[in-house]
Amino acid sequence: MKNDDLQTILIVDDDAKNLQIAMKILKDYKVLFAQSGKKALELLDKNPNIDLILLDVIMPVMNGYETCKEITNNEKYKNIPIIFSTVKDDEKDIIQGFELGAVDYIVKPFYPEVLLKRVQLHLKLSRTTKQLKILNNSLNEKVSEQIEEIRRKDEKILQQEKLKDMNDLVGLISNELKKPISNMKIYLQSMELISESNMNDVFAKSLNKVLSEINGVEEGLSDFSNLFQVDKKIAKHNLKVIIDSVLFKFRSEFDRQKIEIKFIGDNLIVVDMVEEDLKQIFSKLLLVSLNSFSKTTIDNKMINIEIKDDEEKISILYFDNSTYSNFENFKVYLDKNHLLKTKKFDINLYILKMIIEKSNGKLILEENKDGGVLFKVELLKR
């Protein structure tokens, strides 16, 4: 057996002859020795892996009982088994040793076979106790993990039930609103046709604006209705393919505004998500950019999309070079408490945040060093 695998015994005795005898009997173990209680405590500090202590009772300055008390009162050493060695065979002395935490006693002079068997017994018990403790800790960890897993599943089921209830409510509200909105849209389109020949520019612009607002309301109702559906299937999707499909949808608007799109990252990165939710994330980001670009007159309009695959998450870094009025002002669009106090609201940005959080992700806004806002979408790997 290698020396590192041997169990360690600390022998404490002020008599050098007794030490030599005990060390000879226990030669097959790794043995440390001390000739005083103080030295024994110092050795314990330096050797935390001691497996058993053979402790003499009668010693000057600090006797065995006092040394034992110091050891058993210390959290680091209190579980180390202690065998008292004594020339006394008095019942009171033996009881005192057990009361202080000793596991056994042996009378001097030593009988080699008796000492060896006692040491073997208590080392075996000590090793078994340690193994049981490790096993118990491992079992507790597994039980805790299982309880946590059950809790997460229960939370997920509860969340799905809440989402289903919310979906039913939103669906009901959406259906109730769709009819009057549809009627308003038809009425306004009829006005547009009737007045087309003699409509002045102001009226035409106002009419188009109202129709645009109604289209936005329709789209918002549809987005909210889709957002709370729980029967959508999660599957693996190539991010580059999803991005390309969404960019194709906005191609004519990019061409009209002369916006350049730059993609950085691995073309083969895959994410586990609902396909529609994934497309919505990129659609809403692009809509935020298009809305911002429409309010600027800058040249060389550009959108950067960077994908990073980390060990635990996939990060989407999205940035455009439009000029937002103020980063701090822009952040309030995602502050629910602020939204209740102000009229500032960006439906696309808010739905974007809700979709990401529904997928156990995170939306982070950072101020770009060159101005503007960097959108960071973090999606945890399943």
C-alpha cells in the first residue's frame, strides 16, 4: 500500500519509551507523535486528515483529559476517534474519559495484539462513519436536486396553466375587438376610394395615418394572442436560417431606406425554441430599428447582428447606427413601473421582452460606446 493511502494515527505521550513501543506495534500505519498536549494540538492544525488519536492521560502541564476536551470542542477535530492510554484502571477515570468524548481506553503497558486490534476496530468504524457521512451528503444532494427538479416542473406546469388561462382571456378580448376594428378599417378604406379623386393632401395623409394605426392595433392583438399560446412545439432551429427568413420579409423596406445588414457569427449555431417566437424576436428588433431610422436623416444606415455560442447560453448582439435621443430615456420603454406613470410605450420592444422572458431568456440594453443602444438577447441552452 502506498504511504499516501495509509490511515494516520497520532500518538500523544510524554514518555519516549511508550512512544517507541506504540510506534513499533503500529508500524503498518502512518504515525505522528507528540510528547505534550500543546504539541498534539499543533500537529492537528497542520495535519487535518488524522484518522485516530492514541492519547496518554497522565501528562505534565496539559493532561490527557484537558487535551481531549480541547480536541472535542473544536469543530475541525471533534469527529476524530480518541483512545485513552493509561496506567490507571479506575472506573471513575474511564467514565471521565468517555464523558469527554473518547471512544475507548487501553491500559499500559501495552499488549501488542490488544492495542493493534483496538486500533484496527476503531479505524474501521471511523472509515465506515466517514463513508456513511459522504453517502448521506450525496443522498441529501440528490434528494435536494430531485426536489428542486420537481419544484421547477411544478412551476412550469403552473406557468403553463396561467399562460393557457391568459391565452383564453386574450383570445376572447382579441375576438371581441377584431370585429369593430375590421369594420372601422373597411369604412376608412371606403372613404379612401370615394374621396380619391378630390382628396386633398392633408386629408389623405390623415387617412393613411389612421389606417396605419389600425393595422398596428391589429398586429398587436395578433402578437399578444400568439404570445400566450402554450401548445407550440419547441424544436431545434438554425439561427442564420431564421434570421435570413425574417430579413427577406423586410427586404423591400431595407432597400427603400438603403439599410445595410451585417451578420457576424457561426452559420451553424442552433437554438431550441418555438420557431414563431424566434422569428418574432428578430422581427421586433428590426421594427425598432426601422422606426428609429424613419426619424433620422443619416447616410450609411447599418444594422449589425452578431451571434455568440457560449457554454451555457447563446447571445444575440444587435445594434444599428441610428441616433436614439437618449439611452436612459430609451430604457424606460422596458420599465413596467415607469410605463404606468408615462405615455411612453413601444409595443414592439415590450412584446420582444415578453417573448424572450417566456423562453427563459434575458433582454439587456447597453449603451454603445459610439452612441445608440446595443440589444443583448441571452437564451439559455436547454
